[in-house]
Amino acid sequence: MTDAIQTPVPVISCRNVWKVFGPRPEVALAAMKADRDARPEGHVTAVRDVSLDIMPGEMLVVMGLSGSGKSTLVRCLSRLNEITAGEILIEGQDIGRLNEAGLIELRRRKMGMVFQSFGLLPNRNALENVAFPLEMRGQPRAARIERAREMLALVGLKGRESYFPRELSGGQQQRIGIARSLAVEPDIWFLDEPFSALDPLIRREMQDEFLRLKGMLKKTIIFITHDFDEALRLADRIAIMKDGRVEQIDTPDRIVLQPATDYVARFTAEIDRARVLHVAGLAGPVAGRAIDGPALPGGQTLRDLARRLVNDSRDWIPVADGTGRITGMLERARALDILLGDAA
Amino acid sequence: MSMVDRIDLTPPSPRLNAPILMLGLAALLILGRAWLPEGLPAGLMRLPEALVVPFADWINAAFAFLRDDLGLMEVTRAFAAMLEWLLDVTANILYGKNRWPRLGPLPWSVVAISMAALGWWLGGWRLAVLAGGTFVWIAVMGQWQWAMETLSVIVVAAPFSVFAGLILGIAAWRWKGVQRILNPILNVAQSLPHFAYMIPVVVFIGVGPKAGAIVTIIFSVPPMIRMTELGLRKVPEEVVEAGRMGGATPWQLLTRVRLPTARGDILIGVNQVIMQCLAMVVLASFIGMPGLGQKLLQLLQALKIGLSVEIGITIVLIAVVLDRLSRAWAKRQPLHHALGLSWARRHPVLLIWAVAVVLAFALSQLFPLLAQVPRREALSIAAPVDMLVDWLIRLVDPVTTWLRWFLITWVLIPLRDAILWLPFSAVLIAVAAAGWAVGGWRSALVMLGFIGAIALSGWWDRAMITVYMVGFSVFLAALIGFPLGIWAAGSETRANRMLLICDSLQTFPSFIYLIPVVMLFGVNDVAVVMAVVTFAAVPLVRYTIEGLRGVAPELIEAAHMSGTTRRQMLWHVQLPMAAPVMLVGVNQSVMFSLFMVIIAAFIGTQDLGQELQRALSVSDVGKGLVLGLAVAFMGLAVDHLLRQMSERMRQGGGA
Ligand SMILES: Nc1ncnc2c1ncn2[C@@H]1O[C@H](COP(=O)(O)OP(=O)(O)OP(=O)(O)O)[C@@H](O)[C@H]1O
Ligand SMILES: [Mg+2]
């Protein structure tokens, strides 16, 4: 394990993972491997030959239409679903080979999960719900109550410890869900559409809350959402799924600028590029052009810099990285095209 | 279905015509019976003696083997001994039976206060008044001893049933095999009349309180199994997965996640156990169970109306209290306490209860009337009730006498004769045809199996008498129940009020229904029919209301917009949509009637019920079980038929 520290190994690594639902998954799988276009009767292929690596501290957002297999993929990663073929390594360990005790141990120590419809225990109050995973691993009562109190305070539910889920709003219930999933200090955090059951205002608030937590906690996060805005606000990388296949897995900029397939292109066609594209991603090399005047911060999106771009009069504007070093030049006309929505 | 038939251009297959052919055959047999000079061959009229299967002897042999050779007797006796010990303890505490721990009877005031406190805690002051008041009534009316005899059995039996039901329910949920075995057993068990349970128990245990307790336990387990299994299946998948991700082991998942989440359903099961226990304890008077039921039986047989009304009121009150309390418990949702409240502020009911109980103990030392109300000093409403009833009877006597005469001479006897006149072969074929018509050849076979088994048992005539009583009663009940339900569904408040009445009526032990009819009609077939009609009308009213109120409002609005009149709305929109639900009501109505007809048999009918009671009095297990199964099979046959119909209606979009 010592050299793992030097060269980062992926926290999660999927190799050709398949998940087929139906009466005889193995037979269906064999048929599909023989013929790519086979659609075996009575079987649903929820995850189709997926390989991906997720690095420590990375946040991967999984997107796709309803039924594209997002939830199933994540449930395979936590082994709530057994995969049909392939292997999933968590910190180098094949979770398919874990026995029941090993799996329970893994979940108790390494994983947390937040569910779309919360999955709270109705007969326990907020505090006892958060303490549940600690109780499962046999932590003494006083210690786990203490920790659960901390977690509730962290998600802003101080003072509501003795409330029952029924007595709380959707947003507050999901905060309990989040606190519960964090109580065991997991390294890997799964969130399956955590905010989609909430109304837009509360969703926004929860996203901000989430960003705050994310910044504080430095976890490896796999986040499912339907909402592109949400994805853009949060993601390091986005994986786009269709019919169980991962069509593309890449940074938001590259997904928009260089869609790997027609499907991804159509999927991203509707969104406002100016909000996605970062100045740094759009800038070309300096290539000997004159650098004069103030540089734009590369980490911001075109939308963030809209006013400056419109008011600026230079044709080529220098772009700097966080340290102030000039990394490239942005062509203003192109940026304005994108900003005004008539880019080709 | 009709759409499909019309589109289908191939010549109609013979399968479709099978029911009509079979009905034709049945009609031919009946015509032959009517017009052939020498009648039908005897073999078509009734099953030849030689073919009757001696099921009863087989069962008796099996039981003898179980009892004598397997030594099961020892086991059951041991279990009964433990039960008896428990019964003695509760009997000592509740009404001072001279047994260990000899603490003597609790003062009635203490019990009443405790029940009121329980009511308050579970459902507020109304329930407190109801629960407390009931026990005050019992004490004041001098029925303490009998009521406590009855309750002591429930106190012991219900926990056993709940525990057994929980274990079996979990097993059925966990293992498919167990579920596959249990399911048909439960189906039969839930349609076996009460008496069929008593006979084997009498054989193994004898008569008396412990036999009563055992019958009660066995009888009340099935709903607990069902509700436990149902509740566990209903636990949302996400809650379970959240538990899994929290690192719960399978055992932790069951005990900390699944069972607590299924709490509501499991407690509804407990409610049903308690109500079944009460119904059975009252009836167990037939096998020497002392208590309210026995008293009621004696008084009814002696036609002492006033006193039986007193007991009847007590039984009804107890039923309502037990039902409301256990329901309130099931519905009770946890609530948080404000921060920083003292223990006393958080548990006010407990505190007040403790104080009141101490006070009651002290006061009952000073005033013995607060401990026990002797019979001499008890109140009674029997005399005024008797007077009122006498007056009432004199008032309605011309009507009831005429009704009795009319029903017996012009309806009941001709009907009975007609149904007995029918050749059994024709009935069997007609029943199979009905099965075929609603569910294809499979259903035909199912129906034939159920009804054919009754023929094979050799109890055809008795069974037909039961059929005629049930059939006629359900018909009358439908004449009352459907219009009443339709009327009540007309307005929200009326509907709610009627549903509340139905709910209460359904909690009463069936025995209660005999009091008013015996009062009005005396002891004969008409009284039985009337009791059954009242009992069977309740589910009809209830499901009619629920069916009609369950019709989607958009549908009604759409119909309004296309200009339907009230009448058209009812006949073309509401009733067709509500029909599947109403059929469920009919189904329950038939079940209730079957049970009631059998219970009412001691008034003097000549059907299976009378034979069952004879079998009970000589503890003939074989005969008793065969008769019980015959009743169950009738119920199951009707159940199958109506279920198929309701299913088809639902799929056909209510058409
Ligand atoms: N337990 C199951 N049994 C059979 N099929 C399943 C099961 N779970 C999921 N599927 C199927 O697998 C496919 C992918 O489902 P999944 O829930 O992963 O989609 P999703 O992308 O999460 O959709 P959504 O956005 O609606 O949540 C669907 O066609 C679904 O019907
Ligand atoms: Mg999903």
C-alpha cells in the first residue's frame, strides 16, 4: 500500500461491468456479447460493459435519461445489486469476492449513501436516524449520540434532534439522510438524485449546502442527477449514460465542446454553453500575440465574465490561471458568439 | 372481453360455448327430474351411498393415531397445563379466583382507572371516557365476575397468538416454501366456521377455560400471520437499502429496520387478533367457557330478553373499547417532546394514573363498594327493558307474526323443498358452468372440486339447506344493503357516518346479533334468517359506499360535462366502476352469512350447523371437521367465483 500514496490508484475502478435483469441473466449476457445488437426477450440490460476509474477526492456526476441505468450502476458499486459480469475494485479490492461479513464491514467503514426518497426510518427521530449506522456497528450509545448531534449540527438541523421524519419538511428530511450517510465518515459517498424530490428553492439551498460540505470533507463522490445545471455546478467529471452504456466520461467543458457521440451532442444541445465553458478551456495558445491589459481568470465561466467580455474592446484577451500566469488568449468574437447563443 | 370477441373473426371455438352447453345439460337433468315418468336414475339424483367417501372415519383414525400412538396428547396436555397456570394467575388478579398468587381481585375502580388512563394516552379524553365508562358500567351492573372471566382468557390468549403469528408471518415472508404451504392453509382456516375449531380441541383437552383459551389462540392466529407478512412486504425498498448501506446484518435489518417500519400493519394484526379472540371467547361458551358468552347463551335459551340485553350491551361495549384502543395504538405516531421538559411534564398520563390508582386502592379499603359491587346491590335495567320490549313486541306482533307466517309458508319452505328437489348432478354441472363462464376450465375444475367434495362427503342435503339459508339471506341483505349504501354514498357526511356505524357493527361478536331477532321472532328459521340478513348487510353497505366513493372524480366530472342525469350517472358511470369493489362486499357478505348460519344453528335449524353442534356435543372430530370443511369449501367456492368476476371486471375497465 505504500506506493499507493505515491502514484494515486483509483478509489473505484470498474472493469467491463454488466448488469442484466431477468430470469436468466447469464444466458442473455452471452447472447449480447456474441452479437452487439442482440436484445434478449424478457431481460433488461441496465448496465452495459461499463469501465471507469474514479480518483480519490474526485466528484463524478452521472447523468442520463430515466431508465438509462444510473441508479443501477451506483447500486452495483455499493453492491446493493450483484453484477452479472465484470469486476468492481474498491481501493484495489474486488467487492464481488467479499463475503457477507466483509461486505457489511466495507459498508460500515467506507461507504455512505443518500437516497432520492430519503429512506429514513419512520419510527426513529432525527438523532436516532443519524445514529443508525453507528448503532449497527456497535458503537456505545453515548458516543454515537454525540456524533449524531455533531452531524445534525453540520447539516443545519440543530434543535430538531428529537423530531420525527414525519414532522419535518422534505429538505430537512434529506438533510437527515445526508447526516446519516456522513456519520460513519465514509471515504466514498454515493448520492442518488438526492435533491430531485425537493422543490426548486430548497433544491438550490441544498446544493449550496452540499457544495459547502463537499469543500469541507474532501470525499470521493458519485452523484446522480437529471439536472444539468446541478451537474455543472458540482462536477469534476460528468459521465453520460444511455441504455446502460457510458457514452462519455469527461470534464464538463469537454463534454460540451467535444461530444464523443451524436447522443451526447444532442443531450447537451439545449444547455447554455456560456454557463459551462470556462475561459481557460476556450482560450487558444498565445502564439506570439501581444499581451496587454488585465487578464481574465481562467477558472470562471463565460457567463460569470459576461459583462467584462462585452465591455472589453480587445480582439484577443489574455487568460491567466489561479497564480496569475498567462496560459492563453481568448478570441473575444468567439466568446461573444457563445455568450449570445449563436455559436455554430 | 367483448371487444376481443367481436374482432376475432375465426369461428368461435367450442371453449367459449362450454358454459352454455353445460347449463343446457343441467337444465335437461332438471327437466328430466320433472317430467320423466319414473324420474331420473337414482345415481343422478344423489350420490350413491357406495360412493360416499368416509372422510370422517379417516380423520378419526388419523386423530387416534396422533393422540394415542404419537403421544401428542402428552404434548398438548403439557401446553394446556402451562396455559391453565397462566389463566389461573390472571383469574386471581382480575376476579379473585382462589389460586396462586392469591393477591385477590383488583378493585374494579383500579381497573376502570387504568383503562381510562390507557384510553387517554392512546386517543385523548373521548377514548378515556369510553374505556373508563365501560368498566364502570360493568361493575355497576354486577357483571364484573363474568366480564373478567371473559377478559382473562383474552389477556392470556392474545399474546400467544400475536407471538405465534409474528413468527409464522416472518417465516412466510422469508421463505417462499413456507408461504406456499401456509397460504392455502390460511385460506381454509379463515373460512372454517368457529365450531370446527372447537371439536379437535375438546378431544385433546376436554371442555373448560383452557380448552376455550386454546381454541381462541388457534382461531385468532391467521390474521396476525397475514398482517405480519403483508407489513414486511410493504416496507419501502429504500428504507431497507438505507439499512443495508448502514451496515446492518440480516438480523439487524429484520429487528431494527423491517419490523419497526412495519409496525402499523403488525399492530392492525394485533387489533384483529384481539377482536377474533373476543368473538371466539364468547362462542367458546359452547365448550364450557365461563363468562359473558355462557351467561348470554343461557339467558337467550331461557328467552330472558332484558337480562340478555344487559349482557349484550356489555359485550358490545367491550368490543368497541378493545377495537378503538388497539386501533389507536396502531395509528399512534411518535411525537417529539419540546426540549428541557421534566420527566413529569413528558409523562403526565403516567403520573396521574399512578396517583389515581393509589387513591383508588386507599378508597376501596374504606368503601368496599369501590372494590366490588355485590350482585344484590348492582343496578339492573332488565325490568324496564323487558317492559319496553313487551310493549314493542305487542306493537309489532301482528307484523312479525304475519311476516313469520308468510316467510315460512311461502318462501322458506318452498325454497328449501325446491333446492332439495334438485338433482345433485344438475347442481354440480351448473356450478362448474358458472366457474367456466368467469374463469375458463381451471375455474370450472376448482368449483367442481369444492362442491364435488361436499357431495362425496355424503352431507349433500344438509349442505343444500345451508346454501338455501345463506343464499336467501344474502339476497335479502342485498335488497337492503345496496340501496342503503347508494343512498349513503350520496353525501360525504352521510357516507362517513354510515361507515362508522358499519365499522362498529363489524366489531361486535356475531353472537350479539341473535338477541334482537330472538326477541322479535322467537326461536325459529325466520329468526336465523333475520340475524343473518342483518349481519350480512353490513359489508354490502360498506363496500357499496367505498366503491361508489372510490370512483375517480375526473370521471364523474367528465360525465357531468357530457350532460348525464343523476340516474344515468349512477347506472352508467358509478355503479359499473364500483362493481368490482361491491363484489368484494358480496364475497364478505357470503362468508359472514355462512358463519352466522352455523352459529345460529342452536336456535334450531336443520343444516350443517345443527350437525356440527351435534358433533361437538359428542366430540366427534371426524364428523366435525368434515362438516366444517364442507362449510369452508362452500365459502371458498363462492370466494373463487366472485374474485374471478371482480378481477375480470377490473381488467375490462369496469364494464
Ligand atoms: N430490480 C430490477 N428488476 C428489473 N429491472 C430493473 C430493476 N432495477 C432496475 N431495472 C431496470 O433497469 C433499467 C435501469 O434502471 P435504473 O433505475 O438504473 O435507471 P435510472 O437511470 O436510475 O432511471 P431514473 O432516472 O428514472 O432513476 C430500467 O429499465 C429499469 O426498468
Ligand atoms: Mg434512478
